[in-house]
Amino acid sequence: MRTPFWEYRPLSPWARRALIVLIAVTLILDSLFRATNGGATSVVSAVVTTSATVVVALFAWRPTIATLAVMAASIAAAITGVSDSLLAGAAIVGLVAFTCSPALTAVYAAVWVVWLIVVVAGHDATFQPLGAIVIAVLSLLSLLTGVAIRQQSERAKTLATQLEATEREVAEQLRHERDLIADELHDIVAHEITIVALHAAVLERTEDSGTRTQSQTAIREAAVQALTDIRRVLGMVRGEENLSPERVPAPDSLEGALATSVKELRSAGIDVQVDVPEEVRLPNAPLLALIRVIRESATNVLKHATGARHVSISLRVEHDWVHLRISDDSPPAHTAGLPSSGYGIVRLRERFRVFGGSFDARREPEGWVVSAALPLTA
């Protein structure tokens, strides 16, 4: 990617302070030297050299402006034949290469080379060709040093950016895995444990042998399923099972989820009407989301709508969308007394929002109504 001509890299705070101190020391030493050399240095040389040194301080704030100012001082030095700052100009090449764009660095290097040629070719030149070659080599070394430092700095910045992106990706993966594990634990606690709690309450209230047998069977099946699910979650934590959004938990089909939920509701004395097409083929993501809605809704009917006598479950597919509606006729404020966290509803809303669908659960005059819709195409 090409760097814009006027783009620059600012110096770090400690580099700015070091540059200012270096310039101050240089000005002091230069002033002492000129004051003690008996006036051998011309006024023009003193003005040009001092100006070139002072404008270098601009690199601490605006390297591009500083580079232009140094080039102007170099042109003035070339016109007046001043050669006192040639070595300083060579050293500045590295500073320009580090802070400014390659194009501006090339322009500065060209101006400096012209200055060196003019000074060496002058009639009163004090530099011999060998001295000019030495200064040119020093300038090249300064340029290579500045470019190398710039590349290392850019590489370090790139690595830091990549590391930050990797850390964010790992954090997102960890959050996603925690959410999946939390979903599984919620399903276990909210579903199987709810069945156990409700049928345990039935055992306390009834002496009918048939009802007690039915409740004992339900408790045993729910406990076995809870143990199976807990083992699966432990396998997920240990990395023995893949944590992918498309993984469908048992029951692994829409028909199985409906059959299980209908059986549990009917065992609680609730009449269930199911209106589902005979063959429903859905992608894994919508299938998993709908299974969770059915399981969560059945659990909530058992936990929080114990006055319900009828539950209706309908599903239809039209215009590349799948629509699910679950309703009951429960009276207000009639629950089984089991605690509620609201986690399941919140996670379902999040899941459907991610998939581009909609989810709503609200109380209507006739009872609770859950409606969900998902697109079948991405």
C-alpha cells in the first residue's frame, strides 16, 4: 500500500525530548566554537548553519514541515556555498526516512545530493572528492538505518494489531463456548429438573397408585436424561465434543422434540393440539432454534402456567420462512412456585436476532403466546 506524500510518523515522547536536548547542546557548542575561533566563520555561514539546526527541532512535532524547512536551508547553503552543515544534513536523512513518506524522503535526498555536488564543485570548495565520498557513505548509512528502524516499527505495530485481533477472537470464542455450555445447563435445569420437581409434588399430593407409578416413571426418565445431558456438557468442557452452533442436542429431530414435549404436557393433564406438516425439512440452524423454542415453551407451561388446560402448537413454512406459534389458556399469576431466571427467553431472542428472525413471548387475554419466525436462507 502506497504511503501518501504528506503522511508522517510522529516521534515518541522520549524521542522528542532527546531531539530537543540534542539540538540545544548542538547550538550551545556551535556558539562557543564560533565565539572562540577568532571570527574565522562568516556571518552567512553562521546564520545558515544555525537556521538549519533550529528547524530540525520541528521534527518533534511536524516532520513534514521540518523536512521542507531543512530542504530550504540546504538550498540556501548550496547557493551561499556553506558546507558546515553537510554532515548534519547527512545524519538527518535517516530521521526523514523514519518519520516521512518514501517519496518525501527521496525529494530530501535529491536536494541534499545537489547541495553536496554544488559544494564540492565550487571554486573555493574545502572538500576533496574523498571527503565527499565519505559523507555520501555516511548519508547512505543514515538512510538505511532510518528505513530499517521504520520497518521494524511498522512490523511491531502490525504484530501488535494482529495480537490484539487474535485476543479478541479468542475472547469471542470463549464467550461463545460459555454461552453454549450455559444453554445446555439451562436446558437440563429448566427442563429435566422441572419434570422431576413437578412429579415429586404430585407424589406428595396423591395416593392413586396409577398416578404415582406414572410420576415415578417420569422422574426416573427425567433423571436419566439429566445425567446423560450432564455427561455431554462435561464432554464439551473437556473438549471431547464439538462446540458448533449447528450441533443439535437430543432429541435430534423436530418430530422427536414435539413428541417429547407433547408427552410431558399430556402427562401433566394438559391437552395438546399439534398442527405440523408431515414432512418438514429445515437447515440445522433453524431446526436447533425451533427445538429450543419448543422445549423452552413446554417447560414454561409446566413451571409458570399450571392452570393451563389446552396448549396449541402450530408450524408452517411459507415464502422461505418457517413460523412457529405456541399458545396456552393459562390464567394470570398461576404458577407452580418454581424459580424463574428469564435466561431462556433472553437467549432465544438473541439466537433469533443472530439468525435474522424474530421471537416474541407475551401474555394475551386468552393466555401466553410464543411466536417465532426464521428465514430458511442466509
